[in-house]
Amino acid sequence: MKKEFSLNAIIGALRGVLPPNRDFIPLHEPCFYGNEWNYVKECLDSGWVSSAGNYVGRFEQLLADYTGIKHAVAVVNGTAALHIGLQLAGVTAGDEVLIPALTFVATANAVSYGGAIPHFADSAESTLGLDPGKLDSYLQEVARVNLQGCFNQKSGRRIKAAVPMHTFGHPVDMEPLVEVCRKYRLELIEDAAESLGSFYQGCHTGSWGRVSILSFNGNKIVTTGGGGAIMTNDKCLAGQARHLTTQAKLPHRWSFNHDRLGYNYRMPNINAALGCAQMEQLPEFVRKKRALAARYREALAAIEGAEVFMESSQARSNYWLNVLLLNKNYSDQRDNLLALSNSQGIMTRPAWTLMPELPIYRNCPRMDLKTAADLEKRIVNLPSSAYL
Amino acid sequence: MKKEFSLNAIIGALRGVLPPNRDFIPLHEPCFYGNEWNYVKECLDSGWVSSAGNYVGRFEQLLADYTGIKHAVAVVNGTAALHIGLQLAGVTAGDEVLIPALTFVATANAVSYGGAIPHFADSAESTLGLDPGKLDSYLQEVARVNLQGCFNQKSGRRIKAAVPMHTFGHPVDMEPLVEVCRKYRLELIEDAAESLGSFYQGCHTGSWGRVSILSFNGNKIVTTGGGGAIMTNDKCLAGQARHLTTQAKLPHRWSFNHDRLGYNYRMPNINAALGCAQMEQLPEFVRKKRALAARYREALAAIEGAEVFMESSQARSNYWLNVLLLNKNYSDQRDNLLALSNSQGIMTRPAWTLMPELPIYRNCPRMDLKTAADLEKRIVNLPSSAYL
């Protein structure tokens, strides 16, 4: 028999999981338990702190080895990675790109940087990410596919790509999504910014897209201070990624020639040194975070109307940020729960504002977003650092 | 009586200045002689390696104190700083921006990112940077100024801004350039990527522009691995810079609202920690680099047809990269000198390819570029690390 829903009951359950005697528990803090100092010091001692140093290559190899995706190109952050990833997949100005309405603004901004237009898609309640079935029905209705690609019959613009984002670490249902992308001739680019350490059908997230991206921002499961990576199995695309992120400079002993518009996006060596040490600990971080999720689930199982979101049967999630999902009857209590927990030093956070509710994205095309709008009202992120 | 011009005489003179018994002398290496390790370790110990940490604020204050420019906003690199700086100065898509033809490609690329068009200007032999007198004559001829601003009569586009770049650390002749900008209603944005530590009429480079930028790439006088800063005396613009570089997120305890298209451009704390230690040593770096320039000058003074470029009377240069300037009669020897010195382990480099010679900038508007073209053929950069 469950306890009746109350904010105090929820806070009490969280306190049972979280360490006692701490004034403030942040949402996500990094853990530097490994070779962080050694590698960063070695990097400083070598004098090579910038992009020329060899930790960048080591970090990229560690990413490739762990994910099973052949090539990694380390860059300054996940936003930069997605900006380039979209270019590599052939997205150009005036194209539409399908992205979830429920995502961090960087996904939409990266689409905008190149002059493309975000086209917002609904989420699945089972994964918190893009809903392949609903997307299929929607495209059936609005899209026309011909030799030139997929076109939005309403706007007349080409729909070039779909960018699933693995929300809070939980893998999107990729198998049917790959099928939808094939059917409508859409490039698939995975935004795996939050899902390093998450697998779907035994393969790492990011393995399905022609290009995928990772993020190593300070709040991610593995951090380089700020950082990201472009991931791909295509050697040629990886070469292009390296070229575009180093100002498109052609190799020469001394001459400066640049054959297209390039970017200053490569990751500095000192950040990669930190990343190498962090990657060594990733399996342990994943193990701890999965254990934390199980403890949250157990503690909250006793309370009516609040549950911890768990991975689907095909997924093995990194549980980057744990999700407390309020029952629909209690979604009006979300802000009260946020206010109470934050005032008591337990940092919690709602999901992001739906993209089409931001003034800059108000006029972008979208499908019906019922599930995303519903989830947005009910999600509360819980403290999820690996050391908890 | 000078020695006759010969490549071997030049190499010999360089060897007299450079440390003996070194197989390879790079163009520019950082020096980590100060608190680098202490600060980076403190940063790792605190757990705050990302943009939330307090070294970012300290680094910004050190930059403001040293340059005398009131506000500094630390970002991921100089290219990102210029991209945002142009936006802050009101440059929009379709505007033309006057930049030197003789510059690193990042200056032109930053203009392009926002959809503006580089308009190339000639250099002065006395500073290696924009020639204010020639620019004035040119604008007299091609520009029309009205209440809406300055317009290129040929293209019909607005010329919104001028971006002088302080080449290899040598300040542009700013006093007449400020006058030209006033006369033609151009915003002035200084690209001081290479000139941290360089002063003009006693004020730090970057003090004249409404917005200016710095770079802390691995080859710069002060490095943060990769980094840059937006500098301005305008508090409101500094606030906008902070906002635009953090995804334009509006402050709130937990809600995600973004009021315009923003960027993920802030400098991570670990890079700022490195920068704080480097800034403490900047006066010493400048002193050493000025002494190195004097030694180069003396050594090469004995050889006919080759001289070391020295600061103008109004400038006090950081001599970021020393410039060996070949006499016009010997410009055909530049590539031979590059080949010989590099093959002997003394790293040298030519100036950048003129921007309008790159395919991407071939069709951009330009004035006559005689001096820039001439300088480009005669410049050879010499090893310039502070420890030399």
C-alpha cells in the first residue's frame, strides 16, 4: 500500500537516498578520482596545452574504443559538434531539420547557425525522446518524397534530416526511427550529448546516425571542462570534420591556404588530458549512476503519484540525470516541488521549455506536440552525480 | 659596412641569437613558469572545471586591469570573440565590414559567420596593419554617407564597420583610423588577437574600438590552451556579450528561457585558471620578447637586404612574432629562406595568403592592395617564444 502523494513525502524519500549533513546537493558535479592531475600536469609540463598536443588523439581513441564508433573528432563543445555534424550530413541553409520539441536549446540553435529551420517533433512517453511512430504518421501526411529528397508540402522546403536527442541519457527507440529515416530519405544525426555510456540493443547511442555528437560540458557524465565530439563510422566524413574544425586550412609546411569557410572548433590539449582521465572511469561512473537510479526508484516507489523514469527494455541507460515523473493528476505540484526542494538545498530542475514556446522558434513548423507538452509539465530532474 | 645578402648569412645571424644545441626551435611556444600548476590543481580540487567556476571572473578582472579596458568576457577562442563582437557592434547579414587583406583567415571567417561580407583594405608599410590614409581616399571615392550610415555605391550594401588587426603585435595607427571611422560613420572593432601587451600612444590596443577582442590560443603571448575575450568599456555591451555567449539564457533559479539566438562560447574554468597564471607573467613575457626583438634587429642589421620590423614611434609592441622583412630586391628569396631555415630546425613562416586570393573570398569587394601584396611577399616570421 503506497503513501499518499505529498511534497514532504517526496522530499523525505529523496533525503533517504541522498547523503545526510550536506547543506547543498547540486544537480550534477564531476568526479575527479583518477588520473586527472597526472595527465593535466603532464600536459602542462610538455608545454602543449593547445590543439597540437597528443592528448587530443588519445582522447579521441578512447571515445572510439568505448563507443565502438570508428572515428571521433574532439571539439570545443557539443553545440559546435552538432553545428559541424549537420553540415557533414549535407544540411544547408533553407532546409528543415526534424528535432524534438523537448530538448536543450543548443539542438535548435545548432540547426539555426547554418540557416536551416528546426521542425519540431513530439516525444514518446516510453523514452522521453522522438516518437518514431508518430513521426511516421505525421510525415505520411505532410511530406512528399521524390528523387530530390523529402519535402514539406506546406512550406515547400526540403526536410533534410532528423536529429533524435537521447533525453537525460535514455536512448530513443532507434530501430523504428532508422526505418522512418530510410522511408523518407532523411539523414540521421544523433544528438548523444547526454548519453555517453548509454546503449540501445547493445550498441552505443550514436551508432545509428551517419554522424553523431557527444558533449563533455561540466555537468555531463564525463567532463573536459567544456568539450564535445563529432562521431562517425565514415572515414571521409571524419576527415572533413577535422578539416572544417581547423579553419579548413590545407596541410602545408608553412603556407596558409583555406579551401572553404572553416571554424576554430578543435578541443585544446589540456581539456583532452582531463577527458582521458575521465574516460578511464566511465564504466565506474555508469555503474554508480545506475545504482543511484535504482535507489531513487525504490525510495519513490512507496509514494503514490511520483515515479522514477526507468530505461525501456531495449535500452541500457547511463541515467545521466534522473527523472522524477509526476502523475498527470499532480503536474500542478511541479513548481511547488521545485521550490521546496531547492529551498532545502536539494537541487532539482524542470525539463526545458518546449522549443516552439521560445520567441525565436515560435514560427517554426511543428507536428502536434501533446506528449512533449505533457512530459514537460511532469518532469523533475533529481541530483545525479556519480559520487552519490 | 654590411655583409652582402645571402641565405646563409641570414641563418648565421639567426643562429647567433637563438640558443645553440637545439634540434628544433618552434615559432612560438608557451612558458609555464608561474602558478599554472597551482591554479589548475586548485581548479580540479574544487570540482569546478566548467564555466561556472571562479577563475573565469578572476581572469576577466586581470585582463581588464592590465589593458585598462573596463570589461572582459572570456570565451572559447578569438574567432568566437570576434563573431560576437561584430554582432554587438550592430553588424548584420548583408553588411560589408572593412578588414585588412593581410590577416589570418579567422578575421574574415568571423565576418562571414553572421552573413556579412568582408571588404578588403590595404596595409601600411609602417605598421603592417590597415592604412588609414589610403582607406580615407578609397572611401571618399566609393562610399556615400547618409543618416542610415555608410554605403558602398558599387554594391549598394551598407558598410557597417572597420576591423583593424594589430599584425604580429604591432599596433595600427589608430588616431587617424578613429577619425576615418567617425567621418564615415563606421563602427570600430579592434582585432587585438595578436597584441595583448601592445600599446599605442600609451593606451592598450583594443582601447579605441567600441568592442575589441583578444586571443589566448596556444601560440599567443598568453595562453589558456584555447581561448579569447571580448573587451569593451560599455557595461551594457559587456552584459550582452555574457548573455549571447551563454545560449542567451535568461536568469532564473531553474527555468529555461532564451530570448534570442545564443552561442555556447564561454571559456571553461580550467582554461581560465591557466590564464590567471599566465597573466601574472605577462609583463615579464613582454620584456623578454622586446629584448629578443632588439637582439634580432642587431644581428640582422649587419646584413644587406634583410631587416627586422620595428615598432613605430607611437607604438610599444609586444613583438608577438618577430618579422624579418626582405628588401624588395630579394623577395624572390623568401621561399628559399623558408625552406632552408625550416630544414635546419629553425621554424619560420610566411605571412598569410592575402584573403582575396582564397577561393571563398575571391568575389569580395576590395580596394587596391598593393602594399599588402608587397608585404606578403617579403615577410618571414622568426621564432619568438619568450624563453628565447
